[in-house]
Amino acid sequence: MTAEGNNEMFQSYSDYVMEADDFYSQNSVSDIIAAHLKMLLSFEKYYPEHKYPRRQNMWIVNPFVEHKETALSHEETLQRIALSSDKGLENNFNSMSNSKFWIRMKSEYPNLHEIAMSFLLCFSNTYLCETAFSAMTVFKTKQRNRLQLSDCLRLVITSIHPRINKLTDRKQQQKSH
């Protein structure tokens, strides 16, 4: 492809600025706002209102309350009805966290357990990413720009607590001179 072909395919920044200036000078502010709002309406095809995942999965938040909108199959709906009518399970649900409850339902309601866990676990992954990026902004400064972040981030994200006493007991103290 020739250099002329590249210019035809990719618009240069100066050409873009000139076209944008022409567009903004020829249209009123209300026309520009209307054009931008029209473009935002196209997001609905990517995130349709009827497929809002939280609305369809509110039964995970509290399975003992009637929920009209679910994305469950017929068999899973029957299992959810059986689960929601069990008063013993309702008492267990009220006495523990949501995630612990669904972990305990693995043997009795494996299908509902899988759906609930996939819905609940996505948030913990996001939390770890946000924690790592927050720690990175603290570690990576102009003074420490060559620091290898992988080990530091691993320490920040892990839930394992080091046993310092066990580590130091194996070491011999250095004698003074």
C-alpha cells in the first residue's frame, strides 16, 4: 500500500480537527447535544433493559421472597420454590451471610448453588483488582519507578498472614563484635 493509500484510509488529526470545527460551527448547541444523545441510545443494544442481570438474579440475594423475574429454567425454578418453602433453611439464611448460605446449598441444590456462586464471586474478583491498582499507585512513585511490582502486589492481595515468629525462630541471632 502506498503512502497515498494510507492517507485515504486513515484521517489525519488536522483533517479531523477541521471537520469537527466545521461541524460545530454549522450546528447549534442543541443540535450537537441531540446528536450525542442519539448516539447514546445505541448502548441499549449492548445492555438491553430486559436482560439486566441483577434484576433477574434477585432470588440469590433473598431466596425466601417472591421474585417475578428470573432467568431460571423450569427445573431450577422448581428447585427454587422447594428451597424457598423450607423454613429450616430460611432460619439458616437469616443467621449467616449470603455467600455462606449458598456454599452450604451445594449438596442439596447444586444447580442453584452454581448459579449463585457465579453471580456472587464476580464481585470478589473486581475487589482484588481494585485493591491491586490502589496499592500500585502507592508503590509506584517517581522515586521508586524501577520497583518490581509483582512481589509487592502479591503481598497486598493475599489473604495468607505470615507467621513471623516461625520464620524468625529458625534464624540465629547475629553476635555483636
